[in-house]
Amino acid sequence: MAQQSTLKTAGAKTDILLEVGTNEVEVFEFNIAGQHYGVNVAKVNQIVQRDQLTITRADCPPAGVLGSITFRGQPTMTLDLRTILGVYDEEPDPSRALMLVTQFNDQTVAFAIDGAERIHRVSWDKFEPISSNFAQENPYVNGIIRLEDRLVLILDLEYILTLINPRLGMSIDHDKIEKIEQEFKPRDHIKILFAEDSAMIRKMVHGQLMDAGFTNVELATNGSEALEKIKAAKAEADANGQDFNEYYDLILTDIEMPVMDGLTFCKNVKDSLQLDTPVIVFSSLINDQMIAKCKAVGANGWGTKPKVNLIVEIIDRIIVEGEGSIEDLLQ
């Protein structure tokens, strides 16, 4: 039976992430040909020694696809990060070679890596955005964290998955959008604030919302920027004796964002500012544990990327139709 690797966690307190809204994240650090990379621990399902797995090779696979493994009785697509990242030097040490099995976007995907390092607990405000020049040369990286004597490049697994198989990533379902358009529900009066750090996802989701008739959408690149917009709107509303909903009817937010994550942002909106504006969390990390965290910070609903159509249904139910009950959509 494949054995799960044991990793050390940096930091003495091990239960802090159970307290949602701390603006912290655990990052799993690993290496590819000596370069250090990281991913959110929330996406890590299991780490398995590669020599204990059988990879079924695919016929004429896309570049970067090794084939599939059987994980918990299910065939699981297996990707080679060396090929995807353009690393072509010596082969990894077989004794350290691992398979990183991840869960995000409602998909289980395995990534071949050269070795595991450790888990680090860091604040989202320690994430550094990458420069435009670096982004052009390294489109698979969406941020950097500095750890001791090295830089750790945070991989954008959603982007990688979209490139390998667009059907599994953030792609536009034109048939469903056309069906939504044909419903003739007035949506242009709904004022939405949408916080999302990925430029690609922000553009695609915004486009789909526009196609569905939500033409009044304001964008923010992280939770801190969105919170400042909320505070400014609340101050203006209070000064003018207006209802806050004159400014925003609904807030849509990602979870993983630098500076301030979506859960901390939601907690500030609901607890610190005491606003009853509906907050919908839209993330690749939605699972039972994350749903509990969404509830804990007062979120009114949640949806798993890339299901933008579900988000449209939730907004319709809460705002357009005013029914308020969305439990059946969230099951």
C-alpha cells in the first residue's frame, strides 16, 4: 500500500487555522530540480511515494500528461510538473520522487514532484505579487513568498489544469449562458462587488456575469482592496443618510488572495462592519471543511469553481427573485 509522506509544520501552534478569518494559510513546499515551489495545503489530498504507484500511460497525451493512477479506486489524471515547467535536466532522485495528489475545482489531479520539504504557516500579507515580466516568463506562478534563505514560487494549479484540459478549468459554457440570457430576468440593476486575484479568472467570471445580464459589477484584486471599497461606500452612505445597499447589493469573493483572503474579508464585512449584504464565496477549495469555514465567517452561500452558472442561480435566488432560500442549490 502506498505510504503517505510525513511533513513538518513550521510554527508551534497547530490549531490556529481552525480559527477562521485569521488571514493565514498553510503552504506545502516542494521542489522541482532544486527550485522551491508551493501550493495551498487545502488543495493537498495526499502525498505518495512515486515508486509505489503504477502509472497507466495515455496514448498521444498532451504535453505534461503522464497518464493516470488509481487513487482510492478512481482513475486520476497524472501530470508531470517538470515537463509543464520546462525542466529538462537530470532525473530526480527515485528515493525522493513523490506524487502530489490534489483536490480542487471539484477534480482530483496528481502531480509528479521531485521531493517534499515542509509545511509553512504564513500570513496572506506576506505573499508578493509577481512582476509583469516575470509573469510572462513564468505564467504558472501567481505569487512569491520569502522563507529564510530562499524564494518559494506559488504555483497556479488552476491555470495549469486549464491549459492541459480547458474543460476542467475556468471555461465558458456558452450554451448555459445563452439559456440564462433567454430567461429575460432584469439583472442590470444588481450592484455586485467581485474580489478575485487571478486576472484570468477575474476576466472570465466578469465576462460571464456580463453575458448573464449583470452589467453593474465592480472589481477588486484582493480582500483588502475590496474591504477598502466597502468601508468607503459605508462611510459615504452613513454621511448621506443612505442605505448601504444603494452601493452594493451583493459581494462575490474568492478565498485564496494575497494581502487579505476571502474568509477574513467576509468576517470583516459581517462582524466588524455589521453589514447584512449577502456574501457569496466562489473558490476552487469548496469542500465540507471549507463550507464549515464559510458558515463560520457568515457567508450566505458558496460555489465551486468553475461553476459560474451556479453563482448566477444563487444571485438570482437571493437578489433577483428575493426568495432568500438557496439550500437546495448548495447541496
